[in-house]
Amino acid sequence: MAEGQKIGQLLDSLGVTVDLDEGDMPVDAHVLIKVVKADGQVSLVKGVSESLDWISSLGMLTAALHIENNGYADARDKE
């Protein structure tokens, strides 16, 4: 298996975007990438930021599943 590599340019080339407001400060990332191997096999690979601990990683995945399944409404928009 290949050694870990930086993926910023890869994410850019895939057109990955995120909505951030001015002043927002991203602090951690958890990335899942679908990969097609040379032999045609499809797999998933995971990458996380250096400071991301397993509890926060699990929380981010759980939140992502909830948002994908139920949508997301910012509580501030309900005021």
C-alpha cells in the first residue's frame, strides 16, 4: 500500500467545495474517497487531519449520516 499523501490538489481537481462564512476557521477534516483500482476494483479510503481524535471523527461521521438522511437546518435560521 502506498504511503499517505497530501490530497489538497486531488480534492480541488474533483471539484470539492464547502460553504464557509467569512471568519469561519476550519479546524479538522474527515475525508472519504471512492477509488477505482487499476484492476477495476472499487474501494473507499479515509483521510483525516492530523489533529482529529477518534471521538471527534466518530462524531463527524455520525453528524454527516444524520445530515445526509434528514437534511440540515441551522437553528439560527428559525429565529
